[in-house]
Amino acid sequence: GAVVSQHPSRVICKSGTSVKIECRSLDFQATTMFWYRQFPKKSLMLMATSNEGSKATYEQGVEKDKFLINHASLTLSTLTVTSAHPEDSSFYICSAHGGPGETQYFGPGTRLLVL
Amino acid sequence: GEDVEQSLFLSVREGDSSVINCTYTDSSSTYLYWYKQEPGAGLQLLTYIFSNMDMKQDQRLTVLLNKKDKHLSLRIADTQTGDSAIYFCAEILSGGYNKLIFGAGTRLAVHP
């Protein structure tokens, strides 16, 4: 149990377009989901905490209008990168809190490349 | 502030034991975790330990927790090439936020 999926796994887009990334907990309900960004050979940087039915809480320095988060149900959260720029290129990983051990279970990540 | 520290790199010979060390700062953390990340993949939960435990063993993995020194270690017995990955130590922040604070990750390289 405790499987988290992300879609898409990889996306290439043009500068100025918006990209939506989905995060789903497949076999457990997650009241809280987290969105991280990871730069090459670096640790995970928490971007925001997403609670079902309420507004996301963003970490300092993360633009909420640029990274829109919606947590519409107990099994789905979405991250939309709006007006993407090349510097938004990164590996985005979501996690869902719950499941065995009441910890965070991570999705496989989405690699975003903005041209 | 919250901080989790790990050494960045460890190289071991196949069949030897690997020990990855971590120090954390939040003495109120209820759980501490070890995650594994293979290239291009997300994080896989390897194991976790409750803060009132000193040791947890799970097959080839042994976690040791020294609460006094805020030191956590992960020992992998009979290390295999498939164990090559980045290992992240994490603590959960007290206060009910369910936020994890990660170390920078230790890159484990296993050579023949």
C-alpha cells in the first residue's frame, strides 16, 4: 500500500505556457500533500503544503501566483506552473501524507523542461 | 532553526556494510526516516524509527537512534550494487504540521 503517482512523468513546454502536474494517492486518503522541487544533485526543497479543501501554504520565497496548487479531493492535488520560464525547469516531486507509519509517500517525480 | 546534516558521499565495496550518518536538531521529532532515491526517480521510504526506540532492524537495514546526541544512522549489511543511490535522512517537525526536513542526501557508491 501507500502508492503515489504523478502525471506526467516528463514534460517539455515552450516558455510562456502553463503546465499542470497531477499527484494522486492511489490506495490511501491524504489530507495533506506536499510539493517539492529538486535541483540536480541537491536535496528536496519544499515549495508548499496542500490541504484538502483549503488554500495551500507556501514556503518563503515561493510565488503562489506562479505555482498554483489545488487539492480538490483526498486523493488528488495539482500543481500548475504558470507562464513557465527556462529557470522553472526542474524535477518536481509530490508526496502525500498518510498510509502506514503516517509518513510522506512520494510520487516518482515530474521532470519539467522549459524551452 | 531546523537542520538535518549528512555526509555527502560514501563509497563501499560490494559485500561490505555501509553506514550512513545523520544529525538532526528538533528533539521533539516523533519519527525519523530514511528515504532512498535512485537516479531520475522519486523518493522511496526505506524505513523509519519512532523516537522512543534506540534501534530498528529490517532485513539488511539497521537504524540506530541516539536521542541524546540527536544522531541517526542507517547500516546496510552486505551492500549490493543495487543499493547505489542517494539516501536522505529526514525528521518530522513537531507541532502537527507533518512537514519533513531533509538532509542534503548521502550518495552511496558501491563498487566491485
